[in-house]
Amino acid sequence: MSQTRIVLDQSEIPTHWYNIAADLKNPPSPPLGPDGKPVGPEQMLAIFPGPILEQEMSAERWIKIPDEVRQIYALWRPSPLCRAVRLEQMLGTPAKIFYKYEGVSPSGSHKPNSAVPQAYLNKIAGTQQLLTETGAGQWGSSLAFAGQMFGLPVKIFMVKVSYDQKPYRRLMMQTFGGEVVASPSNQTKTGRDILAADPDNQGSLGIAISEAVEATVTTPGSKYTLGSVLNHVLLHQTIVGQEAKKQFEKFGEYPDMIFAPCGGGSNFAGVSFPFLGDAAAGDKRAQKIRFVAVEPASCPTLTKGVYAYDYGDATGFTPLMKMYTLGHDFMPPGIHAGGLRYHGDSPLVSQLYNEKLIEAVAVPQTATFEAGVMFARAEGIIPAPESAHGIRACIDEALRCKASGEPKTLFFNLSGHGHFDMTAYESYFGGKLQDFEYPAEAIQASLARLPKVG
Amino acid sequence: MSQTRIVLDQSEIPTHWYNIAADLKNPPSPPLGPDGKPVGPEQMLAIFPGPILEQEMSAERWIKIPDEVRQIYALWRPSPLCRAVRLEQMLGTPAKIFYKYEGVSPSGSHKPNSAVPQAYLNKIAGTQQLLTETGAGQWGSSLAFAGQMFGLPVKIFMVKVSYDQKPYRRLMMQTFGGEVVASPSNQTKTGRDILAADPDNQGSLGIAISEAVEATVTTPGSKYTLGSVLNHVLLHQTIVGQEAKKQFEKFGEYPDMIFAPCGGGSNFAGVSFPFLGDAAAGDKRAQKIRFVAVEPASCPTLTKGVYAYDYGDATGFTPLMKMYTLGHDFMPPGIHAGGLRYHGDSPLVSQLYNEKLIEAVAVPQTATFEAGVMFARAEGIIPAPESAHGIRACIDEALRCKASGEPKTLFFNLSGHGHFDMTAYESYFGGKLQDFEYPAEAIQASLARLPKVG
């Protein structure tokens, strides 16, 4: 029986995160305030603690992972690297297909890789409560777990419609000890104003962000956390790609192409940045890798957006960030069930894309769920819809290899399982999903509302 | 960082299952027909294929695991053996606590350990379709996965109330390619008769079994499968305990006590039989292990039942089996949310209990969910309610160790995760669960309806 899965020993958990900011060709564009001037640390310190901000702005190439964080990582890390032999056979491709499986984590995705250090760094900075928002609940459940690990209370503003209709993730947060509040809530002025005008308001991610940030600045000892987009979040995720490098070495293989879903960018960054770092350091093999960020055709940020300063949130509350964006008030259609709904993208990923170090592709949603089902039936893991985007792009390449006869080595990050997303699969099986490509004029319209900078 | 998890290499997947029938002190009591005479193989062949029956009745100590089965096992096996250091710290106990985690499997429990060989043995015997029933869906989803692995269609009769109210497991079965039918259905005479009399009938496990068996005997090429109780199912599960032995060796530890939930018995058998085999072979350390089967106080088969011949199902359709039973029409109260609802127990486990080679304990349900939440908050895994029974008993022992100062080594089988059972946790958090101990007279009443044999 040939080996199809490499699981490292706990002692092989990487000791440092890799910070790609140290290897960028051009300096990153700073976040800007409403006045068009760079946001100073003092403004950021109102919502983030010092040790987090230090990482956010660091130019050090390697940042030590605290022992306390590695000990919690060890509850599930290193995660396995697997060869999808049965999927290869199903496709009849000469390509070799590998995947890193992050669904083994407590919340079932890659998100705890950043939630744990964020909770730890807040703990040592004296933070007494963590606040955040969550839509479907991936980030909220990861932070609830992480807070519990360090005895730090976590309050999560959860979009009301998800709170009511997706109770399973809410219950996961509660089981991990998190306090979950349906948003809009009576706990903030933002929430109270909205409920006064519309008692039946079902909430939105924008409202939940506003509530979480308001609660942070009005509650002494509280800090805010974010599960993607920002530099320190992407930094923490590099543990994924570093483990994968060791595992490929043990397999005696090396990837020709790397695929990962890309919404805010933390999943893509986690698996690709360490290889990009090798490329920057002169590694010839790494320089040949093609890095493919995969996004939904319903929210085609990299493939159809522009590289410009825009707000990080829908309501214009956050600083302006230089990134690929579809416009901060862009909303994917209701028919879109696959996640990755963010209008923008991480500034780091955006810069790499702008400098043509990485590629991007948009995939339609029915084909994405089709790929998810194929993978489940071949490999026995039901992927999260987000993760299925990476699988789709990888399968498409494997089929191109079948046509051309090329035995490429393909690698994707399976960022999570779909145990809490089965209703999206139900929509797919029931024929209720459609493909939707955003009309160019709709994107032009939201882009026309980009903030004017400088 | 000291090691807290041992993951074996795929090449270390055991090559044989251990058959405890070879080591029983007394010959097992055969299944009996309605006439009180042993059931012959020809009757069993109507619903099970030859290779399965061969295993069911084998007295060989070691039975080879086919390579094709080991290859599918390798998708998730060997499963990890972990030390619950954070749980030990939370309890402040001098005991060491270890658990084997079977939730890494495709369906999230130990059930595929038997579903995969059952599908394979049916495939090589020429079976064209597998039929089964499922309540909450653990077994159904495992068999759907296993059938898919060998290209064997699987039809699952799912109790209607679960089909309607617990769509997530149904969707998992469908994603793995299984056909799921709400029972009672129009596909069998049993179902049609029930629906004719009561179109809104919500179904029961007894009805679903009857439908699956009727469909088997009336559909050429079909065979029936069962996920617990029978000898061959327990045989397949011994892969768990065999792996654990290797892993304990690498840890340099050895268990003083082994805990596992016990409903039909497959989970308990899987983790304990290989150690019982060592004890039978004269291993002094193994002879000192205390084996504890843990059952719910709401369905106390071993602790409150009698050792007698009874039907395997509620309606008296199956052969009579010698086992601990509360009476075949015993029903745990509706308030019971923790699974393990079977009125009887595996004949093999029953015989071992009767011969005092193993112990049993019943735990109340609120304490069981409390243990599940403690474990989740310590170790980051939300256990299935069934699995939480074993955790409860283990925690109780760890607390006794705390009082006595004894540094015992405790081991339990974490048979699955609770991702599809979050509504049971919701009932617990909402204070809707009560403890229920069955009144002795109620048990006496159902025992009075035991069939008269001989």
C-alpha cells in the first residue's frame, strides 16, 4: 500500500510564522484615514492591542510562534497532507493531486490558526474581553474556542438571520463558551437605532461589524478581532504552507501549481506565502510554481475588480486600504451559496496579484458544488463550499492535464469541512443554485462609488 | 513540548481483525428461530452474503483484513491516540487520561470501520444493492460512504421524523451518493399498510428495520446490513483497540481502565476486545485492566436488564439472541437525547459481562452533557452525545483519583464528533434535559413480555 497521507509529529510544528512583508518588491501601501493620511498606531490601539499591531506592521521575515500558541496548535496540528489518489483515478488524469486538510481543527477550518494567537496576544496584553462579528459562524466559532483556551471571554455579534436559521454554528460557539448576540442587538447604539426604526431587521455583516467595533470602543478592557484580510491574520496562516513544505519533502514530491479559495485572502496566503518566500529567496523550484487564487464568479474581486483604496467594510467605518475591490457596497446575489462574499481582498494578496506574482481565476457556483460532491465521493470528506472553489480549479487543471498528457503535481488547500453547510448542498441537489456572472455595468456602478483619495 | 498525540503511519494499519469468539471460556449461545431451534445459515443467507456469515460464525482468532479494505481505511486510519492534558488540568487529577479519536472518519464516527468491510464483502459476493435502516443517521451515512467506495448502490430507510427534522445527516448520505427514503414509505408492503392506516405516521426504527428487511428479501441481488450488535460488526471494530495498543507502546504508557459507551456494543468491543484478547493469552498487564461499558441511565441494559433470549428488534421480526435485554419493546423516554437507545446488547458483550470479565455503569444524561461540554472546552472537540457517556464515566474515575491521589491511566474511546447533534446540546444549554431513571416496575413489565424459549 503506497503512502497517501503524511502526518508530521507534533514536534515538527513550525516555530516561526513567515512574514511576506519582508520580501515584497515594493513597500506596502499604508491604510489611510478619512483625511487621506496614513492611520497612526494610536488610532489602531483603540481596537487592537500592541502585540497584534506590532505584527501587523512588522517587516521581520520570521516571527516566533509563542510556546503557549504552539501548545494549543498541537491539539490538532500538524494537519495532514494527503494525496487524492481516488480523485485522480475518478478523473483519469496523469496529474498528481495533493491537498492539505485544515478541517481537522476544533472549528473545522483554518481559522483557529489565527484565532489562537490573536487570543493569546490579547491575553498577554491584558485584554479582558474579545469582541467580533460573524456571518455564518466560521470565525466566531474559532474565536470562541481560542478565547476558551486562554480563559478570555468572547462576545460574538452574529447576523440575526444566521443566528435564527443556522443554529448549529451558534451552538458550537456556545459549547466552546462564547457569548453569541443576535445582531442588530440592544447592546449598542447602532443596534438600538436600527431596531427602533425596524424591529424585524434581519441584520447584515456590516451592521454586525459596526456593533462589534462600537462595543469594543465603549467597553473598557475590550479589543476587537478580525478573521481575515489584515497582515497579522495572513501571517498566522503561514503555518499551513510551512507544514506542507515539510510534508512534500517526505512525499518526495513538489507542487507545480497551488490552488486556494480566496475571499479575504487568509486561506490563500496560508498555503502559498511560504512557497512565495522560497521563490523570493532564490529557490528555483519555487520560482516555477504557479499560484492560483480561486474566487466565485458571483464575487470576482481579483478578476473583475480594480486595485484602489477602498473601505474594508460595507458602511465606510474602517480605514481605507489599497486592495482589489468591487466597491465597498458590492453585494453578491442572494442566490450565491458558496461563501467568499467579501467585496475586497487582503492588501498583501492584492499587491502580489498586482505585481503578477500570483494568478486568479473565477469559478461558477454549480460547477463548484459539483467538484465538492466529486471530492466527497472520491475521498470521503465533504468540503466546505468555500473550499470547493479551490477543488474546482484544481480539477479543471487536472482535466487539462488529461487532455495534454502532462503529469503535473497539483496542490490545493482544503480549508475546511462542510458539516455545517449541508443546506447549501441541499440547494445544489435540489437544482436551486444558478450560475451568476455579475454584469459589468453593475460592477462599474459600485466602483463608481469608490472613495476619492488624495 | 511533550507529545500529546500519537498518529501512526498508514503502513501500521493492522492487517487482521481480532475475533474474540476464539477466546471465550464458554461457547456462545446460537441465535434461535421462533421454534426455539438454532437458526441455520440458509435462513441467514436470505439477507446476508456468504463472506459476512462466515465471519459472523467464525472461531478463528485472527481474520485477515482484505487489502481493498485497508486501502479505504487508509483514507482516515490510523486514527489518533491523544492524551487529554488540558482535561487533566481542568480536573486537577493525578490520573492520566487518554482517548482514541474515531471522529476523523468520513461520517465522523467509528461506524465506517464496519461499513467498509461490509460493503466490500458484499461486493465480492455479487451483491448489487445494500439496504439498511437508520435513525439519526450515523450508520446510514457510514454505509452510504462505504457503498460509494466500491460502486455499490445503497438505499437507506430513514425514520421519517429524523428525515424531516434532521436534514443534515440525510444530506450527508445523499452527498456520499446514498438513496434515502423516509420510512414508512410506499416502497414496501409494510410501509404501504402503515401509511394506509395512518398517512401522517412519523416512523420508528422498528418500522424502518422491517422495511429494509422486506425490501431485501423482495429485491433480487439486495442484501441487508447492520451497524452494531452482530459478531462480524464487533470483529471489524477491533481495529480501534489494536491501533491503540501500538500507540500506547509508543507513548510508553498502558491503561489501567478502559471506558466506552455501550449501546449495541460495537464501540465498546472495538476498543476493549484486543486488550481482552491479550488478557486471554496470558498478558499479566492486560489481565489487570478494568473494562467499563457505559450506558445511559435511561436505557440501562447491562446494569438493570436480564441475560435472556430476546428479539433483536422491537417488533419480533429477527431471530432470538441471548443477551442482556430490557425487553424488546422497551423504549427509553422521549426526554432522552443521548443516543444508545437499544433495548438489548451484543451477544458477545453480554456474555463477557455475564462472565464478569467486564463491568458496566449507567450515567445520568445531564451529567453526560456536562462532561461533553467540559471535554469540548478543554480539548477542542465537541463529542457526540453517545461518546460523552464514556467521557462522563472516565471523568468520574479521574475525580476519584483526585480524592485518593492514585495516578491511574484512564483510556476512553471518543467514538465520534457531535457536529450533527448540536440540537441535543441546545436542549442541554436550555435546561430542557432531565435525568430519568427507569422505574424498576416499568422494566419488570417489559421483561414480563420476553419470549418464552425452550
